[in-house]
Amino acid sequence: MTSIRDQIQIFKRGAVELISEGELAEKLEHSQKSKKPLRIKYGADPSAPDIHLGHTVPLRKLREIQDLGHQVVFIIGDFTARIGDPSGVSETRKQLSEKEIKLNAKTYQEQVFKILDKKKTEVRFNSEWLDKMTPNDFLVLTSHYTVARLLERDDFEKRFRSDKPIVLLEFLYPLLQGYDSVNIQSDLELGGTDQKFNLLVGRELQRTYGQKPQVVLTLPIIEGTDGVQKMSKSLGNYIGVNDDAQEMFGKVMSIPDSLMIRYATYLTGWNQDEIDRNKNLHPREFKAAIGKRIVFLHHGEKAAEEAPQEFDRIFKEKLIPQDIPVYKLEASKLKEGDAIDLIPLLAEIKLVESRSEARRLIEQGGVKINNIKISNVNETVSLAHEITVQCGKRKFAKVKKA
């Protein structure tokens, strides 16, 4: 059995803040005496279908805690996703449809269980209890918090001072997230540093409802491949857990040197000795070691061996990858003369997430047809013969008429 002291060190490793260590020690002591695992809460709103490596930071911490014998309660915020978490945003989020939420929730579960131990994870949807709340329940809940307290939140305060709208629904969000803690009787909740306010609301509500307050553990927010903004799909600086091995490795190789230690610390699962051993390598070799390790974690050993070789083929020898997808476009999608406009073409062959991303890439000089850079967003492409399309440095496809 792992000692309480050693368990606390595992909880704290890589964390930003623990509120509080004394309370955690008490809970761990009670857990050992009663032989009941702690209930560790982690919540995620299914606001997008895919998760990225930034999301894996709390997931890997949860797995470490599971390996100590504790129970993770993974809350899928299917109710709160209808509001949208205002944490760290400068404007009101777009509300999702019920269909979008259900589809996203399904893919979330498929992805998180690549890291979490399914046998030690209790999956709950917060609509289970939030859908059942009566108007009186809402009145009681909202009576426990003042508008002044909610405006202490940094993101709310900034929006208020800059005259940007804050809808009443957003004020409800931290209360509903806190109410989740009451319903599942969590012993500890973890999240990114941008979640600290919400996690502390959970502590206060548990006290109000006669429960012992949860311990709060915050973890760092990981910057994206640009090295500036937090990793985000909407900003295009993300590395998706479902990215293929070559794409994943290539994106890691593109990060600025200043991010190497953070990526090694939070995304590889290496211990400190492994980090120390690798950080003395040449920066390119260190980055390659990080990329190889990340590919190994998500795609396995074979892919981890092949990805660096393919990367060198493309970038050192300036060659097209050996195995790239081939798309056959039906005549119904083409204009007269077997032609198609470039932006719809890029969207059709899925080298971009959206037409706006396609336009941006073209304007930035990131699109090539048969190795010729295309800078005209209104370009028309002929499919009289098979063509090779390149988007950015790592995305390729062959296209021909069906």
C-alpha cells in the first residue's frame, strides 16, 4: 500500500495548486481506515467532438490517481454544455444543439478511455440531476451566491469593464458545476488553472449542503504549437489525440524550443530522470524524442518508429510521403471541363476543417498543387489528370476524377 505521504507527492507532482494539503491528508487517512477509495471528480463539457493533447494533462494525472486505487467520477456535462463554460473566454459561447452534444459525448468517451482505466471510472451525465431540478431548487441554489462574488471572476470582470455582454445563463454555470460536486459527493476535483473559480464554488456549495468540502487540485494550461496561446482547436494550434502518427510527430517538431520542457513534463509521461536525460540532447533531437514518445503513447511502438523516418523523408529529402490518401471526385462535384474551385476542393478532400481555414492557408502561402504554390483564393483546379495537393507542411492528398 502506498503511504499517505507518497500519495500526496503523486497528487502534487506537476500540479499548480493544491487546496489544501492538510485536507487531502485527512481524506487519504480516512480512505485507508475505511478501505473506501476517494471519489475524484473531473468534468468535461462535450463542446467539440475531439480532444487534444492539452486535455490529456488532467487525464494523465487522473490515471496516476487511479493507479493509487482511487475512483474517478468522469462527469460529461451534457446539461452544462447547453450553456457553455465562460472560463477564459471573452464573449458568450454559442449554444450547442442536443444532437451535437450527444455525438460529441460519444467520441469524448472513446478518446478518454485511451488513458483512463475504465474499470476505475464512473461515468455520469450531469443532466441526470440537473434536468430534475425544480424552479424552487434553482432558487435555492442561486440564493447561495451573490452577483458581486461572480464578478470577481477575472473573465467576467474583464467583459464587464469592456462593456461586453454577460448573459444570466453564464452566471449559472459555476453554480451548476459546483452542484455536480454536491450530487456525486466528490472528495477532490481537478481541472486547469482557468477552472479554479468553478472548483472553489464546488467547495462552498458542498459546505452549504452539509458535506465536507472537496479538495481542489489545479493543473497547468498547455500552450499550443504556436507557443503563445493555450492549445485550442479553434485557434488551429492543437495536436489532436486522433491525429495520425505522422501529423502528430510533425506538429511536435514544429513547436518552439521554449516549449520543449513543458511538453516533456506534461505530455510524455516521462519521470524526471527521463526528462533530465533527454533535455541534454541537441534541441532537434530532444524535440524528436518528445514527438516519438507522444506518438508511442497514442499510436504504439511501430508508428513511433516510422513517424520520424517519414518526417525526414519529407523535410530533409523534400519528398512526398509514400502513403497518402487518394480521392476520386464524382462528376457532379465538378464544373465543365473537369474543374473545381480550390477552396471547395480542399474542404471536399478534408485537408482543412473549414472553408475559412482553406482561405487562410491559401493567403498565407500554405497550399501547393503539384508542388506549385497557389496564392489566389479564387483559383480553379483542373482534374483532367491526377493532381497532388499539399496543405501546410504535412498534409497531402492525391485527387482525380472518378
